[in-house]
Amino acid sequence: MENNLANRIASECLAKFESLPKTGKPNETFEWTILSAIVLVRSKGSTETDEICVVALGTGTKCLAGDELSSRGDRVNDSHAEVLARRAFLRYLYEQIENALEKGEKTSIFERNSSESGKFTLKDGHSFHFFTTHSPCGDASIFGDEQEAMSPQPKKARVEQTVADGTIVECSTSSRVEENKRPVGMTGGKLLQAEEHGDLMAQTVGPVRTKPGRGARTLSVSCSDKLARWNVLGVQGSLLMLLLERPIYLGSVVLCDGTDHSVAAIERALWGRFDRWAEIGESLLKQPFCLYRPVVTVTNNGQKFRFRKNRQLSTDGGKYQPSPCGIVWCDVVNRCLEVEVAGRRHGVTKRKLATPAARLQISKIELFNRFARTYCRTVAATNGRDALHNLVSASKVEGNEQPGVTQPGAIVQPKGSGLPAFEGMSNIAKLSYRDAKAASVEYANHWDCVRDSMFGQWTVKPDSFGQFFIDADVRV
């Protein structure tokens, strides 16, 4: 990617953030946060300047501990900026599909496939790019002296150190950097499984990590791992794959000027650490999935995020602390802007914390509601002609979570439920969130392959956490 385009993307993202109301933004005197965004670029050809439009944005650094998670899907577990921006992006995609159905394809980024599938395809000349003001937590935040970063250090006196992804951890004095030398990037993310010497904080590159956090351990994997997953399966997730012909990949990752980073470390984290797997495993990926390698670019226009962690400390010598709030914005008509705190809407009274009033529109239950509505509108718009009306049901192999052989895009009948393929709202209402995701057969099969052969491991939440249903009052 040319630096000119990267600089323009950064300028648009920073300007969009500045245009938002003050509520939810950090206190500049003592707080910091991370800003991430997803940008649509429309190519205008060689004679015109590409059009840039910010479509989703998030700020935040927080993550719920494993013992704080909600099984109802009404609370956002991971409120890191990268994750909030991606969830906001899902809302944008759903609205763009509905625009294509109701207002015509000229109003949407999608066009309806004329083949029997009847699914949607991103229009030619449209691409999406990821912007961030911080190196993603986890593998991408480990950089500097390769030997020191990759090899566990002998335990010595413990000291407190601020690491590259913004958390404060204890580390040995052998990891401290001498004055006037470039600091070694470190992550506060914990290895999913401890190394043989038992140190979860070992700065070994490659393995999956969980999000930094104090107290009970989080069950959310690092942003480096999530971005790496998106580079194989797409940023759209499993439910949207039921409506899309192809996954949506991010064309580039743009880092804001003034960000502590290593391009080599980010490339390694997002795809380089899987190159050995790619040589033999990429053949296991079937079209339309692939191992995508977005271009990593650092801007050089002098525009820096004013709430970044590494800005000059205040004159009183105090330390910046992470902002407790997050901001979620996306280019949709209704409730385009929300402020979150602890995975819920900011400002909701304690009495209403367990009610829909406390839900963010990017919570799992609300995104499930939006999927059901969009799916049913898609089916209704076909007047029975669409192949989405003729999706094949299939049983799961006894004792194996892998779905049986089905045609691509088939809706799998949940094991033991006796339910038909969900063609209408009444049938979708009978499926849990977990079963609806499992119905995306192509995606589910590829995730099983990628998780086992590429990542080797991943966090697992209790089965009960996916057993919730769409709201009774959802309308198509």
C-alpha cells in the first residue's frame, strides 16, 4: 500500500473520532485508550482519487474476566478496540445487505449473485482496511531483540514494567532495557498453555495467548490471534457467511504515526508464524477461503492519536491509566453511536442491568437478532426462487461434532432437535445461537481445520454460553 493512501486512511479515522461527542472519550490529563477502525476504499480507477469512508470504529482496552461472562449473550466479553470495531463492522454489513434488498444495489456495497445461490458479493473495486493506534495485543506486541523476545529468561528480582500492549506486568530485571536503547516490545497476554518451566508470561512467539488482565483469567484470545483468524476465515464471521458468496478479508493494516511497533512482528503475528503450516495446510482450505496476507503500513504524516499510551507524561510525574469506557460507532441509520463500560451500555441504572436496555447493539444476542431479521428478509425477497429456500439438512456424525457431508452453505439440522432448515422466522426462533453458527457448514468445517492444524489450541467457553435464542419481538 502506498503511504499516501495509508496517510489518508489515518486522517479519516482520526477525524471521525474527533467528530464524535465527548461522552466516552478519555480524560486527556490522565487517561489513554486505543482507537481501531475499518475503512471502505472505493477504487475510482487510475485517473481519479480513491474514495475513503470510515464505516466502523471502536475504542477500548478492557476485557471481562472469565468469571464475569454472561451466558445470555447480552454482555460484550472483549472490549478491546480491535474487537469493538469488528463487531460494529458486522452491523454495517447487515445494513448493507438490507439496503441491497430494499433500496436497490446502487445503495449498497453488495450485489446479489445471479447464480442459484442467491447470496451477496462485494462489488468490484471495493476493499476494506484496518486502522489502529496500537500494536495488537499478544504476538504482534513482542518485538525487539529476537533472542530475548523468543527465549524464556532466568527468574531474577521482579520489577514492574509497562509493556507494548499497554498493560503493566511483573518481569525479571534481565528484561529491562538499558537507557538510550530501543525498548523490547513485550505483551501482557498470557500463554494459553504454560511452557515447561511453567511461566505463562514467557515472551515466546507463535502460541495462542489470552487477553491481558488482572484477577481471574480472561477467556478471550489476544487481538493478534483474532486478527490472524480473520485472515483465514474472513472478518464477517460464521452467520454472515450464510448470506455471503465469499469471505471478506482486510486488505491492509494501517498503524498510526507515533505508535510503538514492529512491522516484522505484526506480519509474523498475523500470518508469518503460520507459514510452515501454510506449505502443507493451505491446501486443506477450499475456495472461497484462503490464507490472506494484508499489507502492513505505518503512516508518516505526523498525525498522532492524542490519547495514545506513549505520549509525554503529565508534568506532575503521574502515570496514565486506561480509560474505563469504550466507544462503538458504525455507519448505520439507527443507534450508530454507543458508549460501553464493562460490556454494557454506559449510563444504564443498576436496576436495568439485566434487561435489554443495557445491551449494546454489538452484543451477541443483538447481532443474532439482526442476523435473523436480515436472513428472513433475504428469503422473503426471493419469492421462493432462491436456493436459500432449499438448503439441505444433514445429521451430525454420532459422537463427532463435525457435520456430515453437505453441499456448501447448507443449513445443518441441530443434533436431536428434529428441526427443519430454518427458512422462516418461526424456525430460526427455535434455534439457539450456537446451533445457528454450526449451521454455517463451510465456515464451521474450515474453523475446525484451522484451529487444530494452524493454531493448535483455542479457548473454549462452556456449552451453556451459546444456548440463547432471538428475542420474541424481533420483526422482519
